[in-house]
Amino acid sequence: MNKPFHSLKQLMTIQNERLKLMIKWNFSMLKSMNRQIAKPLCQQFNALFVKLKGPLLICLLIYLVAGICETGVLALGKPAQLDPERKMSQQILDSWTARNNLSSSTVTSIIQTRDGYLWMATFNGLARFDGMNFTIFNKANTPILKTNSFWCLHEDSRGRLWIGSNGGGLYLRTATDFIGYGREMGLTSDVVRSLCTLENGDLGVGTQEGIQRFDGFVFTSMAGCGIDNVKFYCTCLSLDSTGKLWAGTRNRGAIRISDGKLEFFSKETGHIGANQIYQIMALSDGVLVGTYGDGIHYFTREGIFPFPEKHRNEIDPLVTAIFKDNSSGAFYIGTEKGLFRYFEGNLDNLSTENGLTDNTIQAICMDHESSMWIGTWRGGLCRIRTGKFLNYTMKEGLPANIVHCTAEDSLGRIWIGTQEGLALLQGDSFRVFNKEMGILPNNMVRHIQPMRDGTIWISTYGGIAVIDGNLNLERTVTKSSGLSTDLIRFVREYSDNIWIGTREGLNRIHGQSIEIFGPQQGLGNSVILSLLEDTDGSLWIGTDGGGLSHLKNGVFNTYTTKDGLASNIVFRTLLDTNGDLWISSNNGLTLRRNGKFHIFTMREGMPSDVIFQILESSDSTLWFTSSVGVFSIKTQSFNQHLENPQISLSSTLYGTADGMCGPECTGVSAAMKDSRGRLWFPTLKGISVLDPSRITLNSTPPKVEIEEIRTEEKLFNAHEPIVLEPGMKDMEIQYTALSFAVPEKVRFNYRLLGYDEQWVNAGQRRSAYYTNLPPGKYVFQVKACNNDGFWSPEGTSVSLTLNPFFYQTGWFRLCLCIAFGILLYALFKLRLKQLDMRNRKLEELVRIRTDEITLQAAEISRQNSENERLLLNILPKSVATRLKSGEKGIADFFPDVTILFCDIVGFTSLSSKTRAAGLVEILNMVFSQFDNICLECGIEKIKTIGDGYMAAGGLPEPGPDHCLKVVLAALRMLDTIQNMKLPMNQKLQIRIGIHTGPVVAGVIGSHKFIYDLWGDTVNIASRMESHGIPGTLQVSQTVAEKINNFYSQKNSELKKFELKIESRTIHIKGKGEMDTFLITPLFQNGPSSIPLQDSDEKNAWFRPLE
């Protein structure tokens, strides 16, 4: 159902577009008319369209054009698609039987109704056909039908379809169902054999009891003609051009009813030779009466004549159907010996011998696309249509259907080479040449080459046969003549040379000599597939696996995939009108332009990668034979792709649906373009001929129908607005396009207005699916294009309304909004209360958190102090400060530092006798005392190593008395050890060594820091300790001198000790002999109980050094 227009502006816009499309369509059809008619009409349309710019005038013009179209004026421009000049055996013939879902293989009547469907009456139901699928109506699925057997179909002037049945009465097809009319309404018989529209618009009904009139309500007699008193079996009805009704009978001949009178034409009256009449056809100047036994008789005002007069005896006299193609004037006659065509004095026959499924013809009908439909008695439904190709097969006289090559000679004769011999086309028949006639050395013909001298060179797999102008064998050229082999692929004549391609190299005949070229001479391969002469006289040689060789000036240059070819197997080459070289192969097409190779494959839009041969038509279109059939691409499309690789190639693929006898081409087949521009394509099922300049396009846009709409629970009629129940989840919309020429190539676009934003490309699919649509109003639109790309300008549409649930309605949503507002207010008030409570909780939480933070800050401060203390225990304060400030690589040089090393004597022995805990306790007691001494004396503890202890004075802060401080610390360490009380009355002894000198001090480590000293001073101090005596202090001479200086001072703390000093010489490793001094303190109860002696006395325990 068409979507209503919502505004006048929208109406004007759409009508404007419709006018443009209609005029464009009619212009394209006017081109095929006689130019004297087409040119003035085109000029008038152009001038009218320029002047009428207003939307209102455009609409008026639409109605004018529509009226002209309905009267058939513009339809004259549409070319006839059923070519009457082509043999019916060369037309495309398709068939359908019960095996193809046709209701029955007996088809008694065929009609195409105005909506575009084909209807067939059969003996097992009614069949409606859309080109792809049959819809069957019978007693099983249509209860109103009382029988499955039907005789006739008729569409009246109002477009209503009437059906006459065999025992069920009369039926009328409505939009969705049938209405039955029978004896209860006055029908004299339930067997309705024929129907026609009478002059007043009533329906004439022919039954086995006679003829009745039906006005749509009741059946009445044909009043005033006395026919009620005459009983006869009416087999057919026809109204002639004068308004007289003709009836055919089963046993009383033909009856003409006029002015209340009956006029009989029968065997008894002497007008015709048979009384059984099955077809009467009215013409403009008479009536054709087809008899069952005496052929066709032509009733005119001048008399009764046999038809066709010259061929009467050639047509089967048992005539069952007659049809006239008004577009061509051809007559088609159905008999029990097949279908006959009479056109311009010529007769042609189609029977089971050349493709028809059954010889008994029951019905003939031509659809809107000029395809002829034939109903047979036992062979089902047949269709005849003219394809774009003209075919020659064994039915036309070829010796075999496997065709390898074709050629045109200088006289315009067409030669065809097949698997079983050579054929010369002469008119509509062929003259055959083969080995058995002594003409060919072998029946497998590979190539045909007409020569300039008029001879024809035939390449076979047994050598070459040379046929002279009288079509006799002149000579043969074989391996014994000097060729490299008898397996000949082709012959070419260029200049004064004859080139022969074989499976064993390239042969050249020049005069009487034969020269052979192979890989040794530079060819890429010895198996030669093709040869082409360039404009400069050089040769391009295609090989089987060796690439493309170029012979120029006697030198071969070979190109392969390494140089840019698509493949090394080169089937054919073509030099086009622009000078470009095209190369076909098994892996794509190669173009050589300006010395550069370009490859085209399926990725670029080629229908196939296996390209056998290339031809060029006059309109700069390239034609290719391939593994999928024949296809064409305009050179402009190649150029566009080279400029912009994003643009795919635009191709047209041809096959059996377009009339080819078979799409299977091979790499050895040689196609050609003849002098008339026709293209000849050899196939495995014959040879197909195409004239690119005369390709007839199917310009009839398909009528689109929406057949049904299905949901998960219900089936809807698509001819009225659809209302769907709430909750519909899945919907399927089935549609079709009534194009019968090549229905498998029909493509569809659809959209659901209100849901789809763009048209959906459905391809060949004839259904649309939608799931979970929201409630609302929609319009489903669908349009289609036929096999030649002509789109239906409007398509068709249907309105859909999906009702909502109550909770999806507007009032429910309003109630929801009000309730939602109330709820929001309540939530707002509740939220305010919650915020107030939360603020109070937050204040309390802040107070608690503040206290926690204060405590945490105090703890952090304490931890920092502890960390500081621990760090100072490891490092000197100044060094620690520098390290905390971020300084890295701390290392300092001190020129004068005093180093102290202390070691517990006998510690190893003590360790073996003491438990670990006790040992650690002893070390802790000793070293803790030493740490306090260092702190009190102002020197730095450096480290402990096992039972050794190291300290230094004069760093990190230098001072003048560091030596004194270290010696005092050493003396106090000795005093501490002397008076220390250990468990089990154990006694410890220590050795101490001291030396003064320069050192390097620094921090090492990244995680565990250590402050350490390096230098010779450290080593000497260590040797002072290791070479010392337990209970003494051994110092170097440098230290002794510094002590002496301090001792001489009046208030020196050294004077608190009574010391014994003695010099000695020891050997220091790496230093040799060194003078050292042993200092032994003399005390028993601590340093304060030991009096110091005067240093000037001779026997003093301590005296200054000399």
C-alpha cells in the first residue's frame, strides 16, 4: 500500500522527481524508435519540460505523460525482446514442472495480471508465479475451491482475474482470497472452459452446456440469439474487432453470434475441414480459427483462407493455441508437434527435438518484458526469451559443442574449429570439414588463420591443413615438413613471415625455410600460447610458465613475475587502440603502459583472476573470457582505478542467464571480433555471439509487491495498513519483484521509515527481518531493479502500527512523571535531613581525626628524633647533616688524623669457651664502655670488626689536640679493661695501636651507611695494634713526638697517668723497620691513684723523647 503524502510540498517534490524519471525512461526508449519519430518527440518533451517549471504544471504534465503511456504511444519506443529473426532453438529456453514446485506438469492456461504476477491454470491447482517461487492454491489450503482442476484464466477490463474450473464452477480472485460462483447463481454447468469480456463489459462464460452472460451478480442467457436452444461444448470465446462474439466448440465447429443470429462454420457447412475448435483469435481485419485436424483458417470480409497459406502443409493441423506478438507481427502457433512461428513468410519450429519439454501446446502468453510462456500438456511450463547472445551448437549443425576457435576470412565467412572438426557458417547451416573427408590431419582444431593469399591455415594436433579458396585441401605442413612438432597451437602471418606456435617452440616460415626458436635462443619457455605483433613490428610471445617474451631486432627479452607480471603463464595479449598492452593469465590481468606493469585481480574488482582472452569493442570496452564466463569492463574504469585505487573496477558479468550456451571458456579457446564488430566466444557447449552495439536492455522496471507480513503469532495481509499487538518481538516482511526475464539477478533495497536511517541493500534476498521494534508508526518501503539495473522509481510500501502496552502510553508516562515528581520532593526533604545528620557526624569525625593527627605528628617527631640518634650513632653529625641535605658521594681528605685500633687478646679462645649470649654480652659491655670513652674524649668511633674496635681523632672536625685525645682515650680503655668485672671473674686484656697521618674519610653504602677511613695511616695504626703487647699501648714515632709536646704542657691531662715508655723497632710489612714506642700505664686502683714522676729525674717512668 502506498504511503499517503503528508503535504502539498512533498507531493510536488515527489511528482517532480517522478516526471524526471519518466521522461528519462521514455527518452531511452525513444532512441530505439525510428529517428524521424524519436527526434521531434524528444524536442517537444525537452521544450515542454523547460517551460513548465511550476510544481502544479509539473503534476499536470505527469498525468498527461501517464495518459500517453497508457494509450501505448510511448510504448512504441520499447524494443522487442523476443527476436523473431532468431531461430527459436537459439533463444533462451527454461522450463518448470512439478519437480520445480509447479502444481502440475499440465498447464492449461497462462495469464499475466496487471499487478505483474503470472497465473497458471493446471489440473492440480492454481499457481501464481513471481519468477522465483510458485504460490499454489488448491482445496487443501483454500477451502472455497471445490476442485483442483482448472481450464482457463481471464482478466476483464477492470483488472479482475476470473478462473474457469473443471467441475467447480467460476471463481473470482480478490486481493486476498477467492469468490466462487456456481449453479446456485444460475451457472448451467460447473465445467467452465472459456471466458472473455463482452462488449458491454459483462463476462462471457463458455461451459460444456453452452454460453452465458455474467454481470457479477447473476448468470443470464445470451438473449435474443436463440443460443439457449442450442447445446454445445464451448471450448473458446473471442470478441472480434466489430464486437461480434465467436465461440469454438468441441464438435460443431465455430459459431459467430451477431445481431441475435447464430452463424455456424463447420465441416458440414463446408467452411472448414474439422469441427473441433480449440483456439479463436481476433485480429484487426479478421479472425483466426484454429481447428483440431484442419489447421488454421483466416476469416476476413473477403473470404476464408488457409493460414499461413504458403506453409499450411508444414504446420501440424492439430492446432491447440494461437498467439500474435504485436510488437513484431510474428505469429506463434501451438500444435501437438510443438510450437511454430510464422514471421515475414518464414516458418520455424520448436519441439522436443530442439529443447521443448513437450510437443502438445496448451497455452501461449507473452509477459510485459516480452518473454513468451508456453503451457504444455505433460511438460509443464516453458519460457522463451531472447538473450543478449546468439548461439550455435550441434543443433544448428556444428560437428561438436566443444569449440576451440573461430575466425573470419577475407570474404566475411565465419570459420569455427571444434573438438571434432572444422565448420564453415553458410547462412543458417554449417559445412563441416574433418579428417574422415581427407581435409584435416586431425579433428581437434586449435586455431584458424586466414592468409592474405586467400588460403586458410588450420592448426590441429596433427599438423597444419592449408585450405584453398575453393575449400579444397591444398597441402599439409607437419613435422616431416620441418616443423618442431605436429602439436600446433596457432598460426600467425606478420609481414613476410608465418609464425607457428607449438608445444615445442616457436617456428618461423620465411620463404622455403623454417627456423625454430626455443629457450636456447632466448624464449622464456618452449610451450607457446600466444603471439602478437606490436606497432613497431616487434613480437610479444606468451608462454606456458616462462612469462612474456619480446622479440625485437632479433633479440629476445623476457618479462616474468619478477618484472611485474601477474603470472608467468600468459594466455593472450591485446594491443588496444591507445597502444596499451593487456596480458591475460591464470593469476590476474596485467597492463603494460609506458613501460610499467599494472596488475588487476579480484581485489581490484575483477570477477575472476583466471583470464583467458581479451577483446576490445568499438566503444573502448574490454571483453574477457574467464573461468566464470564472459565479462566486460570499460577502459575508463581501469583508468579511474589507476588514478584512485580506492575505486573498484566496474564490471558486467554474462552467463547462461544472458543467453550464453555455456559460460565455461578455456585457456586454449580463441575468441574474435569480426568485421561487423560482433564478438565470438567459444565455449564447451557451443559458440556464443554478441553484438555490443545491439545489446537490448530490459528497460522495464520491475513491479514490486509486498506479499505478506509475519510475526511470531500471526500472518497479515500486506494490502492494507497493519496494526500489530503490543509486545511483538520478531517480524518478517516478504516481498517480491515481478521481473521474469532474469529473476535471479533482481536486487532489492528496503527501509523501515521511523527505524532505518538509510536504505538497506538486501541483494537478492526477498525478505526483511526486524526484532524488538519500539511502539510507534512505521512505513515499510521496498524497491527493486531488474537484471539490467533499471530500478522501480517508487517501489511499494505498507503502513505499520505497533501498539504499545499500557505502560508505554502517554497518559501512563504522565502519571509516572507526576509520581516521580512527588517522589523527588520526598527524597529531597529526606536528603536534607540526612545531610544535617551527616554534617554533625562529620564535625565529630573531624575533631577525632584532628586529635589523631596531633598524636601521629608527635609520634612522627619522636621517630624522627630516634632516627636522627641512630644516624648519629653510625655517622658523625656533620656527615649525617650533609647526607640528609641530599649530598652524595661524601669523601674528604684529612692531612692529620690520629687512628686508634684496639683488639681483645685471646678472644678466639674465649669464644670457644663462652656461650653465644654470654659472648655478645661481654662484647656489648666492653664496646659500650669504649663508646662512652670516645664520646667523653671527643673522638669518633669508626667501627667495630669482630673483637676489634676502631676510633679516630681529628675528623670530621679537625683540631690541634686530636692526638692527645686519642691517647687519653686509649689509656682510659686500658684502665677500663683493668677494672672491668666480668662473669666468673674472667679477665680481659687488650692491645692498642695508634698512628697519626693523612687519611681519606667517606660514606659508603646506599641502604646501610658506613663511615670509613682509608689510607696508609690506617694500615700503620692497624700494624701498631697487631704488633703490640697485651696491656700496652704501641704508638708510632709521630704519635710519641706529639705526646711529648703535650706532656710538656703544664696542665696536660697526661700528667694524671704514671706511664712507662720504651722504644722498640719492629718490622712492618710493606714499610720495613719502624721505630715504635710501647706505653704502659702503671696503676692499680685507677688513674687517680698513680702519682706522676717528674720528667727531669733520671729514672722516671716517662721522659720526653730526645
